[in-house]
Amino acid sequence: MRPGGGVKALLCILGVLAAAGLSGQDRASRIAASLDDPALAAQLIMSGVDGKARLDPAMGRILRECPPGALMLFRYNLNTAPDEARRFIAQCVEAAGAIPPLVAADHEGGQVHRFGPGIGRLPPAASWEERARKEGKAAALAALEEAAYNSGKEIRGLGLNLNLAPVAEILNGDNRLFLEDRSFGSGPAFTSAAAAAFIRGMERAGIGCVVKHFPGNSGADPHRDTAILSGSREELDRAVQPFADLIRGASSGGPPLAGIMVSHVLVPAWDSRQIGSFSPALIGQWLRGDLGFRGIVLADDFSMAAAASRTGPGEAAVLSLVAGADMVMAWPGNLRQVRRAILAALEGGTLSRSRLEESAARIIREKIRLGLL
């Protein structure tokens, strides 16, 4: 949908590509190439949404003017009756245009539960290791997969299709205060297996998963300060073993990874200057290069102090995309600003058209895989 295109033209393109028998990746690449610059930039944004139960007209205008590639919903959006949440999400999706957005929430279990009455709370991640000790690993993992499947069906029924979970970090002395019960445990083998079981269950229900928070967290809460993840590259490779296992599994018959969320942690062994979400070394060399991840790289929320103390939301988005991220988060009041910053970087040469198309194709490919297109 280059300049002069429109929704009807895009729908025509979608129909032609579907009829042509092209692979999902080829279709995604051609759709991304067909978008004009504003639409292309917007596909790389995951936006928060104001309101609940019914879409506010002002929020609807924002979504129609700048239709984001994904929506992220929180408790203030979802703490309502299921029918109201379902209607609200449908209205948001309709406002977001011809390419349906991914609709995401953090649904980890335990303390991280965004929904109101009618949607069950998953057990905390930490509880499954204890269950494995009592009942055996195989029984615990089977129960975890079934719990994720049943919960995934519930949230898919509301209109969600993306879960910003599970946490694949190994629990240790440095991150314990921040993660609390959000990690599957202190051993890499069980953490990998539990995360895979969680993803399998969600996938069976039609929910893609974004695994987090690569490469990990340290003692400081990134909402308040910059965490520093110390250690040599060899030590850090051991620390991210669950991420590596999941990436390897996704390419060899294991559950697919919709995405990986990169945290705002500083990792001196890889980059002594930039936090992970702004670091080409961490995203491009480590996550993409060494670990071979090919899915969506999503940067964590730039309103956290670890990122916000360094720069504003527009520049943060550009820095992250330059570093190799595919999708960046924005709050409703910043959505237009973030898209303008991406377009300015495109016009000024900081970001290339091909770079944006590459990321948009990954995002659209996931929408095709999840049946949204």
C-alpha cells in the first residue's frame, strides 16, 4: 500500500497472495513491501489502549490514524466482565484497520494476572517445580501444559492471540527479589522444559508466546533503575540456557516462539554503554547471531526508568529498531510521537526501508501463522 493505496487495495493484495499459494513468509514479505511508509512504521509498534468495556471515541481516532501492529492490554483494560472485555477488544481490533493487530497481555500466572472475574488465574510459575518434586517431572509438565491450554482457550475467547509470557529466566540470588515466583526455578533443565510445556499449551489454544526477559535481570528493578548483569560471556551463555533451548527446539519440532522480549539490563560483557534493548551487540550478535533466533524481537516498555532515564519514547524506539528489535512499545499518548520518530529516522537514513520491511514481515508472518490474516 505505497502512497496512494488504501484499505481496499490492501484487501485485494491479501486475497491475491492467499490465492497464489505462496508460503507464509513470502506472503508476509510481499504485504510488508506493499505498505506505505506510515503504515509500515505503525506495524512495528505495540500500543497500549485507554479505557475498558467500550472503546472511547478519542482512542478509536488514534487507532484509526495510526493503526499499530499490536495492542497490549493491562488490568485496567481487562478487569471487567468477559462479555465487556470481548466487546472492547473487538472494537479496538476493528479500529486498528485492515491488518488485524496482535492482541497481547501478560498472562504468566500467580501475581501477574490481568483479568477480571470469569478468567481463571494460572498457578505461579514457581509452583510447578515443587509439584515436580512431589508428583514427578513428567506429571507436573503434563499438568502445566494442560493448565496453559485451558487458560489459553479462555483468553483466546476474549480476542487475545499473544501472551507476553512465560518468563524463561533461571532464578538466582541476583534476580530473586525482582522475579519472586515468576521463574520456573533455579535449574536450567527444568526451566527450559517448563517454559516449553507452557508454550505448547498456549499454542494448542491458538495463543503465541513471547518469552522474556532476555538475557535476564539482576538485583535492580528496571521499572526503577538500571540493572547490571555481570559475568563473562561464557557465564552468561549458561544463564540464558533456557532461551537457547527454546530457540533450538523451535527450529527442530518443538513449540514455536512468537517472540522474545529483550530487557533494559546493562550487560558489560556484551556492551558496556547501551542497555540490552538498545544494543546491536546483544540483539544482533548474541540473540540473532550466536543463538540463531529468527522470530520477533520485542523491546520491553520504554517507560521503565532503566530506559526512560536515558531518552524519550521516540528516540528509544529508533535506538531499539536500529539495534535490531522488530517491535517497540508505546503508550496511547506517545503512539503518534513514536511513529513520527520512526518516519523521521527513515527519511533521515538512520533506518532503511528494507530494515523496516524485514521487521514488519516477521510480525505479519506471525499474524498469518496465528490465523489473523
